[in-house]
Amino acid sequence: MFNFIKKKYKQSSFPCLKINNQFIYDLEAFLKYESVYKRKKGIANNSTVKYFKSLKTMCNYGIKMELITKNPFQNYDGKLVIEDATYLTLDELQLIEQKDFKIERLNRVRDIFLFSAYTSYAPIDVANLTTENLIRDNNDTFWIKTNRSKTGTRSNVPVLPPVMRIINKYTDINSDKLLPTISNQKMNAYLKEIADLCGISKKLTHYVARHTFATTVTLGHGVALENVASMMGHTRLTTTQHYAKVLDKNVKNDMDKLRDKFC
């Protein structure tokens, strides 16, 4: 915002009380088409909308503290552009799971990716998991219980057999950590190698595993939307519904049941 104010108004600061709709939409245009970040000109729509959401939250706090009486960002109507999330099919997931990599670092990355695909945990959550997060209930069912780093919400996920196999693999290696720790940057670079070796054309990132949990692993096998949202730590059901929209198989199965009734 400092660069915008300096260029637009030839000043180093701007009074909050003078921020109006013209200021806001000029700022939006500047961010999208003129600002420079990491030598790249322009910020994507979704990033811009998220920045404005933060500014709106900041101004609401200003109202609460009686610093301002009106939120100038209240009427901002920028919308996130929702794109279809990349996820793996069951065949692709099993292809990665069954692949025998000759390089140990790729085996570790594969295990972390599969762990995320079967639990939905994001990179920062996976890195923070310890043996204390692994809980056995009275029915001898293992759960991973923790608070999501992004939302702070409680998330309880039952441990599926592939997850337990991965945990057991690293039990005597990582002390109290459930899995090895690898930076997200290296993780994504190594996942590209894994995709190439497995003949998968999709761009693999750690978050593809999370999307795969939502689509292929859970919703694709009939798990209720509300339960998927709870396990993924979503605070709004609409966030989870985005994944459900891409599952044509579920639509076909439901319509097949309906078709039988009209025979």
C-alpha cells in the first residue's frame, strides 16, 4: 500500500478517514496490474481479494477500538475465482504407493505425500505432528488428533491402514516425530520427480494430497460432506463443497439409483 500511496498521492501516508471507494478500487487496480513482487508484475485476483479481506478485518478492529466509525472496505465486492483443484485418482494414488524408488529421499517424500492423501493434513500440520497426536480409543481405533495450524480448529482423523504402515516405518527413526521433516519447497521439487517416474502428467504438490483426500479418498467413497469438512478442519461447509462439485462419479451413482426407480 505504501508504494500505491507514494505513486498516486505523492505522499508517504494517507489518512484512514479519507479512504473512500475511489481509493479502494484504485488500490485494487494498482495491485493487480502495476505492483511488483519478486520481479513479477501484478498480483493475482485471489491474492488481491485476500489482502483486501485482511484490510477489512483490520478496519473492523479499528471500529472496535473506536479509532474509526466506518469501515471503508465494507462495500468492497471482490470475489475469489475458484478453480478446480488438482487431485489424484485411485489408480494414480496406488501407482505412487506401489512404486519402488531407488533413491531414499524420494521414498520419504512419497510417504509424506501418501500420509497427507490419507489424512488431509497440510504441510505445516504434518511437520508438527508428534507421537502425542496419535491416540488409541477404547475400541482400539487409532486417531490423529490436533488443532489445524491455519484455522485453529480441532481436527480428529481416524488412521487408515496405509497411514499406520507409514507411521510404523518411521517409529524408531524420528524420536517423537511421526514423520521426517522436509521443507515445502524441497517437497514440491521432489514430487515433480516422483510424478515423472510414475508417468503422472499432473503437477504434483503437497496440497494435491490434501485435495486427493477430499475427493478420491473420502467423498468418492461416500463419506458424508459434514464429516469430511470436520476432518479437514474447514470452518465453513462451502469450502468442502468445492471438492464435491468435481465428483461426477458420485452424481452418476446417485442417478443410477434413481433410474432403477423409474424402470
